[in-house]
Amino acid sequence: MTDAAEKRAREILLGQDAGALSTHSSDCPGYPFGSIVPIGFDDFSRPVLLISRLAQHTRNISENPKVSLLLSDIAQLANQDVQTCARVTLLGQAEKLTADEDAQTMARYCRFYPQAKGYYKELDFDFYRLSPEKVRFIAGFGQIHWVACDKLFTANPFAGDAEVDICTHMNSDHADALLSYCCQSGIDVPQDVAPVMVGVDAFGFHQRVGERLFRFNFLEAAVTPNDVRQALIGMLKSPSD
């Protein structure tokens, strides 16, 4: 598999805020059960799900934790043949997080989805992590790859306080830059809405615009906060600079 294909698979993985979760039906044994779920990511870019204890997919997971999660570049679907759209399918185990894991996971997840705090506290939702065992990436018609999990799911060098510090600094001191990233990407930002940086990792960052999430990718992987700073500055420059 080429580096370019690996990079594109990662962009699809981290660029989606929802996916199609397939579980093993407990009511109809032998049949898969599909549902659409919002997704976040942990410190290794593994998908995190916040799902209701009453939901059918949660009951299915409690009996058989083997699941698949399909992620596709939804923005492409309106403009081209679905067969040519890039997509990633993760096969793995859905694991309920421990109480200790919940606190850190909830803090990051709720930056992405502020409304989730009410679900978690009041509506009996729990966090699950999908631990991938195999990854199938289809770049387009006839372009099919198996991707090594250790290539996609790597430690976020800014996990924890460093990530919070970067986001807080950008939101407090560089709101104009956050708006510029959206404008450069053709993202429509309502006049009364300020983009908010909610997460950063080695390969890019996420912004929330109202209730919508958007992913922005770095040209080069970042290892230190200064790398992130340089990447963010570079993204503000026009192609002619």
C-alpha cells in the first residue's frame, strides 16, 4: 500500500463525524443490524461511540462485541458515482470504557459534541471504544487496500493538556485565523457563529461551526506544539506567498 493511500485512508477516518455501525442482531440471530451513529476519537484515533443502553445496537454488542463501522466521504456522494467514493470499513471489538477512561473521553468528546453531556448524565448513555483489528480502504472503483492498524491508529502527541492548551489559545487569541481556515475551505459560516477549535492531533485539527464538525489536515505530520504553530501559520498563506 502506498503512503498516499494510507494518508487518504486516515483523512477519511478522521474526517467523518458519523458512520454506519453494524452489529450482530440478538433478536434475529445470523443477521447483521445496521445503524447510524455519531463518532468521536480517542488518543489513538480509535472511534469512540456514545450510545444508549436501550438501543438495539447496544444490546447486540453486549451479546457479541464484534462490529464493523463504515465511514465514507459523505460530501462526495452528492457529486459523483457512489462506487467511486472513498470509504473505510473498520472491523473490531466494541469495548465499554471503564469509569477512569470515561472522564477523559467525555471531556474530549463533549468539545466535539457539547450536547452529549446531557445524554451521558441524564439519559443512560455509555461510551464504547472500537478497537480495530482489520481495516479495509476503498479509494475508488477497483482501488482496494487492507491497511495495517498500526499505521492508522497512532498516539496523539498532544493528548490531554497540550491539546486543550492549543485549542484554548487558538479560540481566545486567533478567532480570525479559525474563520480564515473555514473561508479558504469553502465552509459557510453564519454571521453570528464563531468557529471553535475542538481537537488537534499529529495530522490536523477539528473545528466546530455551530453544530457541524469540520476536519482540516496538515500538509506534514506535527510532533511538537511548535510544529502545530508552524502548520497553522502555513495554512493561512495563499498559494502565491
